[in-house]
Amino acid sequence: MSTLYRGGAFTDARSDQLQLGVSVLVTGDRIAWIRPADDEGKLPANCEIVDAGGTTIVPGMVDGHSHLTLPGGSHWIDRASDPTGRLLAVAEDNGELQYRSGVRWARDVGAPTRPVGGAERALSLGIRDRWHGRRDRPYVRAAGTWVTVAGLLPPGLSVEARDGDELLAAALGQLDDGADFVKLYMDGPDANTPPFSADEVARVVAAVHARGRKVTAHATGLSGTRACAAAGVDSIEHGFELDADIAAEMAARGCALVTTMTVLRSWLTFGTTTAIPRFTERTAETLETLETAMASVRLAHAAGVAIVGGTDFGGGSSRANQLPWEIECLVQAGLEPWQALASVTWRGGELLGEPDAGVIRAGGPADFSLVHGDPCTDPAAMWRIWRVA
């Protein structure tokens, strides 16, 4: 079965210029070719023709920070203890929302654990495996569950470690369970002191890299982000507070910043219940944090840090189909619209280490959407998806 998407505009999110009058031929689930509409040549027999005129063909998006098995909303922490069957159903709903909104890759950065075969295992790993090969769900790469200091997160939301040796063992245990990468939680009880030192985190990074995997870290404050950058983690999640020195260190070490400004915006209207006390139903303080987060994005972008966008859906009030909100936040923080689009397409693919994620090319998977408007100049265009290939 072949389908021709004829005569649309086209972007690969690598410049601010659209290509006009482009046709894309899909055979099976792969892109056979990308050509000017006036040079299509002979088409396969019984080829379906889709008039793409008036739309822009864009790569499938990558949500760089998501929680597939969590429902989100203002009481997301409470819902993390819901029955297993309920959380698995939530994941199916989230996957459908993502697919229909043009998200083809989901980077799950933390899921509740449940007994599997007599041992605790993150639910996201089973979801990843269940969705493998399905065209109506995103491809998933999952970190398993959070690795934290003892007593920080509610039961069932982390693997706890009391010192550097336990931290290393917990991180490698996540890989043994089948996680694609490791997620550390680097906010601690004392905002001025990271829960684990840079040297302790560096031991984890070295061991995980030796097994061909990556390490990311939840860090919202200066102390945590500073330790993570010094330790050489592959990415920092949130990074609401950066300074110029931290940004320079991240750039030098190839550490990406995964932004989640969407979740801050989602909290502004009603407040939320969250594991981070300073964000609990304090709208004024959340607004101040958002402004600080935007300043941090500007510092990171100016330093040459790779920016990857995520919604943090499931970990706050945002939802699985709201990745365009993060594009808008990134533009408000100073990125050009096409750069913000890159942050939720091929930049996310680079962080995942997946060459086809967020990329549209001949020979690659047919993971793209048709939207109304020019997303290279208008970030709101990504809310107007007409069709997902």
C-alpha cells in the first residue's frame, strides 16, 4: 500500500525556511522518497493521493519528558498510588493522545513500580514492550523509576539510596530491570546541598556509560544542577535554576537541558499538590520560578547547550497532547520558532540516541504530521494538526 502526500510545504526543523510544493511518497510504513510536486514521476499502482496543499509536513515530535503511566492533574502524586490496572489504562489513554497530537516518541522519565514476577519493576517498561511495533502508539524509551535519597518521594515512586554505593547499585539495578537509561533525583531536603555529591554521581555516569546507556537527572535548583553538570550527566531535567558557569559546563560536557516550562504554566491557574514543597499551591512563587526557568533557558541556549522540550505530563497538571505548549514556552524564552520545533523533534532524537526520532527523510519511517500554518515562524501552528501519517 502506497500513499502520496502531494504538494505541501515541508520542514525538517533545521532552518527557518519552508520548502514549498513538496510531495512525499510512503510505501508501507516507510518514506520512499521526498520530491518536488512537479517532479513526482510514475507512481505505484493503486496509490492513494492525499492533497497536502495548504498544510506543512513536519517530523513526528519527541516528548522529551513524560510520565506515561500517570494521569496528571492537580493531584498527580495521589494518583500515583492508584491500582495497577488503572495506571495501565491511563497509559493507553496517554499514548492515544500523544499519537493523535503528532508525538511519535515518548521519553518516559519515571514511573511507579509494581510487583512483577516477585520483584518491583517500573510500569513504563512493560508499556514500552507492549507498544513495540504499534503504529497507533508512540515509540517509548523509559528510565524505569526515580533513584532518590531515602524518604523523599512517596512509596512506590522510587528506588532509595542512602549513600554513593547504594546509589550506584540502584542505578545499575534499573539497567538490569531493562531500563533504557537511568534517572537520578537530585533535589534533596536541603535546597543548598545536593542529595548526592558530584563524585558520587560521576561514579554512576561512568558505570552506566560503560554499559552503553545514559544518565539523566531531575534537578531544579542550583546545587543539584551544579553537581550534575560537574559529574557529566547526559542531560538535566527541568533545570529551573542555572547560572552562566553551569551552562558553560553543560555545553563543554555535552549535557542537554530538557525543559518543562509547560508544567509550570499548567500550575499557575489552580496550583497543584506536588512533591516539591515550594510549588504547592503557591501561584506567585510558581510564576517567579517560571521566569527564572526562562532565564535559565536563555543562558543555556546562549552557551550552546542542546535544548530538548518536554511536557512533564503525568508529573503535574499538563497533559499528554500539550507538547505545542512547550514550543510556545521555548519561543517566549528566546528561541526562534524553528529552533523550538527542533527541540521537540530531532534534538529529542539525539538525546535518545535514536537516529530516526524526530527526523523526516527518504528511507526513514513515515513518522510525520500535516499541520496548518508555518511552524518555523508561528509556534501555534503545531496545535493545528490535521493528519498524522
